Amino acid sequence: MGKASSAKKAARVAKSSSGRKVRSQQGLVFPIALAAILTLGLALVIYGRATNHQNLGAPTLNSPTTPGDHWHAAYGIFICDQFLPNLSVGVSPDPGGIHTHEDGVMHIHPFQTATTGRNARLSDFFAQTGLEVSSSKIQLPTDPALGDNSGKTFKKGDKCPDGQKGVIKTLVWEDAAGTAAPKVFVADIPRIRFTNNGMAFAFAFVPEDQDVSTIPKPPSAARLEELGAADSGGAATSPNDSSNASTSVPAAGGSATTVPASTTPSSAAPTTGG
């Protein structure tokens, strides 16, 4: 009887252990399945975003499939009540292919995919010229064309000559020749994209409550087709070199300095091209 009883107990223990093992294995099914579902969902999200980016009509510029594209955009730096002279500086060499020729024009013909399509942004132009524009300041590059304002910084809160504190705004016209009102950006300015040929940009330090409709297009907007065509590496005639008048604008820290005045741009521009 003792041996039979021991055998029965051993059989019960073995059966009990086997059941626990099966249940333990079954308990792993749910977390494994959940992990697989989450992984698949993440892959679908990534694929969907990539597909959407491809279908948004983003410019291809000088991508391998459309070589030779060459865009132009007018730009200007507007301080308090007028545009500064055009920048004349650039970083050499020009790896991105987004630069200026002292003509108030951004020449956009990328040499690499890093600056094409959705990657073609104002940050590329800033890196090439040394200009910095953010929500807190406009930092001018060291550039003899800027005269006494070479290297100056206009910070949010600095004052214009009339005593009003300034803020940084970037105005973007999709069509330099059109009549539509500009889009106004106060943040993420370096991330603004070049979306088409013939745009216009104004980097402005102005009183916060100033009506943006009083900020004109850059002087080069009226001559964008002409200036864009003169893309041989030489400097085109600057539209704000025709006046020797001067006016006062603030320097860093709120003090005032003097810069040459610019001409007043026309309200319309010819159709862009080339």
C-alpha cells in the first residue's frame, strides 16, 4: 500500500506540473501577439507618412529625375521703416547651390539632394550668407555692403528710432508678381520652404502692432525676372543703390545707427522666369 500511494502522489504531482507549464506557455501568447501588432502598426504609420510626403506636390528642384531646375526668389531685410542694402557675402564653396549675387535675389539651383525638394529651406540660404533670422533676432553677417550695420544684431525688444520696441517677422509672398497678401511667420523661420519659383521674402524688424500690409515687397521683386536672368556669378545692379539718402535704425542694445535708404519698390513685378 505504501508504494502504491507514493506512485499515485507522484502521478498527481507530475500532472499538476504539466498543467502549470501549459498554462504558463499560453500566458505568453497575448504579449507576443500585442508586440507583433504594435510593430506592424508602427511600420504602417511610417509607410503612410512617406507616401503622403511623396503625394504633397513638393518641388523636386534639381533632383536626379528633373536636373537643371533653377529658381529665383526676391528677398530683403526690412528694419523699422526701410530695406537695408543687399547682402554681398557668401560662403565659398557653395555646397548647397542656394546663394545670392548682391542682387537681392536668392538663386536656388541645388547641387545635392540635401537641398532639394522638401529639404530646400531658408536655412540653406542663411548658412550660405551668414544671415541669421529667428523669432528672437536678426543677426546680420559681416558684410561691407551693409555699411555701419555690418555684423549688427536686431533683437526682439530693441527699439526703432520712434521708440517702439521691435519684433521679428518674416513675410512670404508665394508670387512676387502677384497681389495676394503675404503669409507672416514669427517662429521656425529657418524651416520655411521654397515651394515654387518666383517667391519673395521680407525679413522684418518692426513694431509688434505694425500692420504687415505697410511692409512692401523687397525692391528686387519688381525686377526679379531681369535679375534672375543675370545668373553668371557676377553682381547685378542693385535696386537699392540709386539713392544716397540715409535714415536711422536701431543697432543692438537699442541704440540708433544710420544706413543708406533704399528705393521704394513698385507694387507689381513682371512674371518670373529663368
